[in-house]
Amino acid sequence: GDTLSTVTATLTEDFHTDLVRVVLFDGAPGFAPDWLRTTRRDDPALAPFAEFLSAGEPLCGRLNEDKLAYLFGADSERAGSAALLPVGTRGFLA
């Protein structure tokens, strides 16, 4: 809730970025602000992230279109590159 909003705002400000996303594995998708994606860890939509998620290591650089589309939707064309950071088994930041 408020803590995630603060983290997102801080990342946006500190890294001078327009797009920050938080992906949490906490159940079925539901209504959320643009910066938050909630899903199940076994969601087929996460298939493009399988290697990243199994490695458990940060990933930086240009992402494939399928990853960008999942994370940023209509804003995906604005993302030239991205950094993905795993958050334990709870999800990841982009």
C-alpha cells in the first residue's frame, strides 16, 4: 500500500525514470495503480520472465517486446531499457 507507493515514488525520483513497475506474486490479478502488477507465480503471462525468475539475479538492458508489453503495456514503446530486480520470492521491481 503506502510503503510500495513510497518506494515507487523514490525510485522514480532517484533514478529520474518515468516508468517503475512492481510485480507481486500474491494471488489473482486485481485492481491496482498503473505501477503495480499482482499475479500468481505460475501465471503463464510470466513465461517471458522464466529465466530471470529462476536465476534470481538482477537483469539490466534492453528487454524483449513481450517483457516490455507485460510490464509497461501502452507505455512499452517509451522504455528504451530496464532494470529488473528480484524481491526474494515475493516478486520483482522493474
